Amino acid sequence: MGPAVGCFAVIIMMLVGYMLLSIRVVKEYERLVVFRLGRLASTPRGPGVCFVFLFIDKAIRVSLRTVVHDIPPQDIITRDNVSVKVNAVVYFRVVDPLRAIVEVENYLFATSQLAQTTLRSVLGQAELDDLLSERDRLNDQLQEIIDSHTDPWGIKVAMVEVKHVDLPTEMQRAMARQAEAEREKRAKIIHADGEFQASKMLTEAANVISTNPTTLQLRYLQTLTEISAEHNSTIIFPLPIDMFDAFKKIGRAIAPEAPARPAAKAEGDPRRSEEG
């Protein structure tokens, strides 16, 4: 009885040790994809405590959290033949752990390579102005294309964002000159519009002042008041041009009439002929 009891106790201890070694604790954001004797289990295991039997089962942990992948800078030639370097970031997560393990060898590497090639392809079809001003549209286009290709792998691409566009120095200078010229154009347009509005207001003011001459005198006095407030030693008093017209009329009225020029002598004067 002694040896039999000893063997039984050893077997029990080995079974207990085997069961303890087969226990796996799966976190809330993880799932276990189990292969039993090479065959894929129908459902992933977890979260919580589960058993993965040694020498029979093989388990692969898959995280369900969103992965933030930084795409390295890519050399891209835009549609208008401008060479730029562009990098982006991809946000994706695993929605089907079974397909993420079975359908692709390494879903992280595969998604990264797909994102790089798609970034070069899509941005290479856009012009530089669209690349700088319409990033939202390009981001949505990148997200749709990458998500459609990773869907058979059980990967959901949530977002793609273009982070930085590195332009050549010559292109930056050209864009700076273009922006400066655009600002100068807008400044000239605003200045011209202001001059036009001011001329309209001045025309209306002149029409109002012309109805009452006293208004013009009051405006002169107001101008003198504004000049005297600045403590100037020289005061310029404006005079209307109409006053000079009145002086010209008076001058013409009092000026003597010019003497008439003597009539030219005719060649055949009758008085000379009589004297002869």
C-alpha cells in the first residue's frame, strides 16, 4: 500500500502543477487566440482567468487597444512636380482577433507598410496647394482606402492624419513672395475702396455745403481751431477760388478800353491822286 499511495500522491501533485501552469490571466483589453493541436478555436479567450493546456494548446495574446503608428517621412512628388517630404500618423485597432492572427502574418507590420504606400500614392495625385489647404479631405481619403484594405484582416483604421509637410527652401521662399504679393494686392484694394467711399462722402458734403455759404465759413473757422490747438507758428488760411473769379470780373470792368489800331492806308489813295 505504501508505494501505491506514494505514486498516487505524485500523480496528483503533477496534475495540480500542470493545471496551475495552464492558468492564464487575460486583461480586459486583451484576448487569447488559441490553437489546439494546430486547430483554431472558434472563439478567442478572455478577459479573466482561462486555461491553456501545456503541450496541447498554443495561445497568442492580441491587444484590442488603439495603436498609434507613426509613418516615417516619405519622399513624394506632387501632381505639379514639387518634391516634398510628408509624414503622418495612423490610429487603428483590432476588432477581430481571429482574423488578425490567421489572415496576416504580422498585422502591425502589414498595416504600417500599407499606410506608407497609400500615403505616397494618394498625396502624389494631389497638387501642393491641395496638400497644404485641403488636409481634411486627403485625411478622409487615406482613412477610407487603408480601412478598406485592412478590413479582411480584422483591423479597423479609425483615423489618418498628415502631420508635417517638409517643403524645399526655394519653394518656401517662393510661397513667401506669393503671400506678400497677395497681401499687397489686398491692401491696395482696401485703400482704393476707402478712397472711393471717401470721395462719395466728400461729394455729399460738398453738396450740403453749397446750399448754404455760411457752412463753408464755419468749416474754415473749425479748421483754424484745430490748427491753433497744435501750437503752430504758421497758419495757412484757405481761400475759395470763386473769390479770385470775382476779382477778375472787377478788374475787367474798371480797365480802360484799348485804343483802336489805325486803318491801313490803301494803295490808291484818292487824295494823293488829286494832289498829284
